[in-house]
Amino acid sequence: MKKGGTDLQLSLNKVFIFTGSNSKYTNRGLRFTICLQRVMVVGLNPYTVNINKTRFYGKILNSIFCFILIFGFSLVTKGQVVVSDSISEVDTLSNTEYSFINYDADTLIRGNLLTPFFNKLLKLEDGDTNQMNILHIGDSHIQADFLTREVRKNLQQRFGNAGRGLVFPLRVAGTNEPADYRSSSNVGWQVARINSQANFPDPGISSISMRSDEAGAYFDFTTFNHDDLDYSFDEVTLIHTKDSLQYDCRFTDSPLKFGFLMSARPIEPDENTTLVKFPKPSNYLRIQAEQTEAGQNSCIVNGVILKKSQPGVFYHSVGINGAHFSDYNRNPLFFNQLKVIKPDLVIISLGTNEGANIKIAEEEMIASATAMIQAIRNFDPKTCILIATPADDYFRKKYKNPYLELVQRALLKTATLENTACWDFYTISGGYGSCTEWRKAALLQRDGVHYNKQGYALQGELLYKALINSYLKYAAD
């Protein structure tokens, strides 16, 4: 393009111009340079975008300036861009301090109760154990994986990357999924979540399950590497219903390979997993239902664990939009399948949705949180548990929320009564009314409840620091 005129350059973070799903002009994560006398669209590899400026000039300007008016803009951004084969790093916030955050409170209450977890972490660092598992349970704050991704990244960079861990084809199930993997399927699936009216198939360890009656139904996973972490895998565990009515499953690490056909008949009572090892690491997986016997009529999937044959940490995250403590508590299969993961530490991040209820009672909160802790301990009484209180947020998008203080008190009391560790993020994040400061700092989304990527990354960084500081204190003693 010819140079000329005075350029006003605005760098926008992840602007989307939708011209139809099949349009060659649609590209996720385009960066736009807006000029007064011209419009230039720069596509990120591996795409190139060519636009006839005389034909599309007006449409593009309207779309971009509508975006600016609605969402605002910044002169300089460092937004994450998602591309087809990898994802870039979320901006680090470690050198940024916010006056509304209580950094002195960023510690674990009764962190000494995590001694068994810290002891195993120390053995892992010393090379005396191979792999360990952390399970983080939550709601929409966890489903998006921005918070948990930050903790996972830091732990795996320090203690080793054992793999991506538990995943579910959430996109296939019709909801949002983490950015470091992508799922797809050739058919529609019947889906049940822990908080949905439909409860068939029973939601399992992923807090969501799906079922297909079609022989030949398959779903794919593609994992993306990021933050210098390789999320290829050479071992796959499918968590699913196993009986004579279930289709067998074929596992392939390439659409062009025949793969491994595994029987869905259980070898042992209550068996619910199928394990497959690939000869070399892959970032791609397809699992396909295949009828091999008369009477087989369905495939029920509860989750998939992606592993690497190397020492390190698994940081599994399980979250469902809108989830409450009570939603998990009324789904026993979720707790029954904890035996598949065998977590060394369970982190519970719930309470935001309870805090949106004006009728919430402290006794009810304590009872719900206690029931979850006891259900986890029924699986293994020695499992370390860490309860996190939710951050402050807006009530109905514009009012300060007084009900989250009740939730915080109830969770602190529960942690004391049940003798568990606690991370009081409500206090750390600034307490009552601090949501206004998070919004001013451009860390909170427009709904006043959910955070943007930078906001969640900051939360994950704070949680990691609380964990690692307690661990270092233990290791020094």
C-alpha cells in the first residue's frame, strides 16, 4: 500500500469482524491498524487477508468504530492471540501491584494442613516420586481455565509437566472450553451437566457427561503448546461407562491411522476407564465408537486424561458455568470417579453463584460446603483440601454485593470446623466493594462478575504465590 497522510494507529485487542463463517475475510485474532486515509488489515500467520479497500472500506470502518464505542480501546495492548496450532502467553502481571489488593493476606490459612501434599511435592522436586495430581473444582471462573492455567503453568514450570490432565470436549457439548485445546465431533451428543435439569447420562468427574447412540460417532482433541510447555501426550485414559451395552472405542493419534480398538466390557467390577499408550507423543486424539457385537447401543463419556511419560504435576480443573456446592453434592458419580484421578490436593473455588441469591443463609452455605468436603474424604480421608473464598462482585451488574460477605464467613467457618486449609481470596482481592476497583483497573468484565484474561491471570498468580510460599516454608523447616 502507498504511504500518505497522517496515520492514526490504534492497536485493538482481539477485534473480530464477522463476515460469515465461510468468508475468507474472517480471521480469529486479527490485529487492525486504522489509518485516516486507508484501512489495512494485517492477518496473523498462517493466514493472509486481502481486502478490496474500495469495496469494504466503509463496512470495516463501521465495524471497528462500533467495537470501539461499545468496548473501548487502548493505545497499547498485549492481548493473547489464539491461532490454529498454538496459543501465546497471557500477559504477566507479576511486576504490577494494585493498591486495592491485600498482598499481606495472600497466604494459606492453616497451610500446615497441606503437609502431606507439600511432602510429596518436595519428593517430586528431589526426584523421589514420579507424578502428582491436583484437582481444582469450581464454576464458570474455573471452566474458562484462565485462572487455573496460570497456576498450572507455574507449577509445571517448576516441578515438571506431566501433561494437560483431565479434559472434556466442552465445545462439542455446546459450551466454552479452555484455549489450550480444541474439540470437535462428527455428530451431536446428548449432554448432561451437574446443574442441568437433564441428568442422563449421569455427570461424572468432569461435572458433565455426554452420550451418543450412533456407531461411528467420534470426538477429536487437539492440544496447543504454550508458555514453553509441551502438551503433547503419549498416554490416554478414557473415563466412561463400561458394560455389554456400550460400543467399543477406537483410539487414534492421527485421522489417517487405524489406531487401537479397545473393548468396553469391564474386566473388573465397577471399572470405568480404558487406557491406551501411543508409541510416540502426539497433540491429536480421536476416540470413535465402534459396534463389534449385537446389543451394543451407546457410548457414554465422562472425561479424558492426557498424560506424558515423564515426571511432573497434573493440574486438573473442573468447572461448570453457574455451578453451586449443591449441584456437585447431588451427583454421586462425580465423587465416585475421584478414584481415577487420586488427587493429592483438592482446591474448591465455589460460592460466587450462592452469593447472587438474596435468600442465601449462612447455615445453608456451611451445610453445602461441609457435605462436599465429607464426600471428598469418603473417597480418601487423607486427601488434602483447600477452600478458596470467592472474590467480591456486583449484584445484578451494578450494585455492591453484600451477600458474598455471608458466603465468605460461612466458608471460613466451614474450613475451621472441618479442619481444612483456606485461601481467603475475598479478603485478598479487597473485600466488600472492591469490585469497583477491579473494574477501574480494567480487570473485570461488563457483567460485573467475571474477569478478563488479565484479571484471572492475576488471581492465578496470587493463588500460586500463596501455595509456593507455604511450600517453601515447609521445605525450609
